[in-house]
Amino acid sequence: MSKIIKNNISYGMKKLIVGNWKMAPDTLKQAEATFLAIKKKASNLRNVQTVICPPIVYVETLAWHVSGHRCVVGAQNVFYEKGGAFTGEISVKQLASVKASYAIIGHSEHRAMGETDEEISKKVIVALKEKMKVILCVGESKRDDHGEYTRFIAEQIKSALAQVKKPQLVNLVIAYEPIWAIGKDADHPATPADALEVSILIRKVIADMFSKKDAFSIPVLYGGSADDKNAKGFLSEGEADGLLVGRASLNPKKFNAILETANNI
Ligand code: PGA
């Protein structure tokens, strides 16, 4: 795959590195300190788009610290209704009003809490309609020898994007996150070859649903125990357009090393 056709027009040759802070850190003070340490580095990197997705309570404050567009803030989830009696939920407009420009949708930890394919599809539609950038997470819980996992991932994508219109794809990012490789209890790490195999599958599904051109313009990220040691492999050999980083994104030293690596690829 040549670099020229592979990379998204809006990202140019940039790598997209997303930090998913999950339910950490415990205090706003720590969140600000971590964000500022990352922003300092990220602001100097021409070839990387950095996105930090903190717990929702920190989004607004961190967004105030954003200057320029190299390091921005996103949310870990969003709701599909525009407003009304939905206790605990947050709308796309509310996120946009506090300058969150990305939303992770369909993370496996959220799916495990009961989020359905139908809900994910509604969230994707509403977010893309409002021109929010969507990071759609897909990935299997285990691999098998018969390729069942590839059908599972293809179905996740088809279901999430069934009602998406072609022009809306400019704001779509897909993150491949094999569940078996996520978190400190991960079975074993994924290899760049695992990531590449599924990114080719993802592009094939997009080509069948939309077009070849769309398939090559949507950034496909890898996530699951990505860190400063393996980032280079996933970004070069694995041909990932970027990374979705959990634990290592809370450690500015490690995360900044990932940013530096991505910048130099
Ligand atoms: P991890 O999490 O990097 O801690 O494995 C990744 C994710 O769940 O997005």
C-alpha cells in the first residue's frame, strides 16, 4: 500500500495518536498536569495529530488548555439523543460546546457493559451528522482458526456504518482493538502482522460498503497494550495510521515517546 493513497486527505501524512484515559486520573489537578506535559511535546510535532480523551468531567477544563490544533480533546462516549430525560448521558452538541472534537464510540469496555450494536450505530450516525470526529472501535474477544473473528469484525463495521452517508466518512476513524490484547490482563500482545491483517479486512469492508477510495482514506488505528516499545512496529510494519493508547497515555514520558516515534515515521 503506497503511503500516498493510504493516508487521509484531512490528516495528510500525519499519524493520529489518541490517548484513552478511561477512568483515570483521580483528580482534575493530575489530569491538567498530565495533559500539559503531553501538550508541550505534541505542540511541536508536525507529523502527529494528538487527541486526549479524558473522563468527561475533565474535558472542559482540558479543552481550555488547548491552543492550536496539534493536541486536542475528545470524549470516551456520547449519547444518540439530542436532549431530554436521559439521566447521566451527554449529547454531541454538549460535547462540541466544550470543544471536544472527537468521540470514541463502541469501545469494548463499553460494549461489555451492555452497549449494543444498535446503540453504537445510532451514536455513530448522530455524531457524524453533527460533524464530530468519530473513533469507532471494533475487535474480537478471541481468535480462531476458521476466520470467525474476521466475520465478527466485518459485522461490527457493517452494523455501525449501515446508515452512514458517504460524505460523512471524512470524519470517521476506525480503531482495531483486539480485546485479548487490551489492558493489564491482556492474554498476549498483538503483533504488527495481526494489526495489518485486520486493517486490510477493515478497508475491504469499507470498499464493499462505500468505495475503494473511501477504504483508503479512512484512518485505521491499532489499540491494545500499545506503548513506547511497540509503537514503531505497529506504525511501520503494521502500517497503522495511528494508535489508540490506554495505560501508556497516562504516563507523559511513555506517551511522549510514542508521539516522537510517530512523528519520525
Ligand atoms: P491499553 O488500552 O492500551 O491499556 O491496553 C487500550 C484501550 O482500551 O483503548
